[in-house]
Amino acid sequence: MQLQKATRKKVKLRLGLSAVSGGGKTYSALKLAKGLVGDWNKIAVIDTENGSASLYSNLGDFNTVELSAPFSPERYIQAIKTCEDAGMECIIIDSITHEWDGKGGCLEIADQVTQASTSKNSYTAWAKVTPRHQAFIDAILQSKCHVITTVRRKQDYDMVKEGNKTQVVKVGLKEVTREGFEYEVTINFNLETSHYCTASKDRTGLFMDKQPFIITEETGGLIKNWCENGVDQQKEDEEAVQQWIQSINNCTTEEELKKVFTEAKTMAIKYPAIVQAKDAKKATFESAKQPA
């Protein structure tokens, strides 16, 4: 554990985009992604909407992964990995609603586990399902790509008591995914039926409390500039690794080598090249001990 100065790092975008069915989520996500990465060939859509993303193939040569039921967390994770392995720079998950409330999604899995148990205890079922859902969230948050997620919104209702009567009343629109997902993303956009957009969360400070706007490629370009306005962590790490390797190579005793490697151990966990340099240097010391 080490205290250090806070440094603004370059980041990968995690953006949520919600709307009612037919509200323009896919089109808006594609325009934003193009502005974000600049190359249609580096954009992939994980399409859970019966191939609807391909209706916009006239926009550019983006890629698709069609995902059908069952919509288990593990199948989403596999689709994300497929996009990463193919060298994509931006992944659009269209939509994450099915992972929660689709056929084979978390709600259905929890219900099946509950019904199959002798206790019929839903709390026990969720103890098994929640880690699977969290693994899906982690796959989004830890991806090396920019990730845009779309989610459906639907009318929400509540029970209100007035006098001796209880009535069901409309209380606005609700995102159809597990509550709290909005807290995981960098930006959360809400699309209205007119395709005008507002931000319900915005860590960038670019869109919060601004007038409603239409998402364009320029929107993606603004976000790209924000994401890249920081230290290049990969470049910084590569330079640090080379410095540790140089320090190891400069060691003149085994005690000195042990001390340097102990200091570098945290970074060595992530970068095997440091371990390899240590092993090679240690081998030279051992070789020097051997009789001629």
C-alpha cells in the first residue's frame, strides 16, 4: 500500500444509453461510437434485437455479433471477449436488458433455481445468480475497449394509498436492468421519443445540466478528447518496466538484486519481463560461483 499523487489517466469509456423500445438507441450508439474511434471497422455491436443493428449497415462497415436466447451472463461475457479478441476498439451491447429480463436472463435463472429448490427460497437463489450477473458487469468495466450499453426503459408503477383506497399510479420510466447499473458507467444518457438526449449522470462534466441535444459523431469526438486527456498508462508502465529491468541488470550482488526485485514486485506481478530479468541476473550470479 503506497500513498501517491492523484493523476488523471487516459480511460476507456463506459456509457449507458436508455430509451423506450424504438427510441433510437442503436442508431445513436453507432453515431457516438464512430465519433469516438473514427473507424467503422473497429466498432462491434453485440446484437440481441433480432439483427436490428444490421438495418443501419448503410452508415458504415461496422461488425456485429448476433446473440440469441438464452441470454445468460456467461454468453454476454463470451460475446464481449469475441469482440476484444478481434481487435475492436468500441463494443456496443445492444441491449443489456435481455441479460436481466430476457429468456435465460438473470430473473428467469433465479426463478428456475427457486422452483427447483426444496425451500422455494428466492434469497438462496439470488446468492447463486448475483455473482454471475456481477461477472457480466465486471466484463464491461474491465474491458480494454470502449463499451456503450443500451437498455430499454418502460413505464414504472407504484401503489399509493389515498384515504381507505390504494391505487396504482404511474411514476415515470424505469431502466429494465438491475437497479444501480447507472452508478457503474462514466456517462448515462436518456433518449426521449424525439431522439433528444439528456444526461442523468456525467463524470466528464460535458453534458450534465445542458439543454437536450441530438447525439452525433461530434458527441463521440468530444468524449474521445476527454478520455484521452490524461496520462497514457500503458506508455507510462512500459517506461517503468524498462527502468526496473535496467536496475536489475545493474545489480552487482545477490543482496542488491533481492532488494531491487522486492521493490519492483508489485509491477512484476503484471509484467513477467521483470521476473525474467531477475531470473536471468540470478543465473549469472550462480554461474559465477561454479568452479572453472
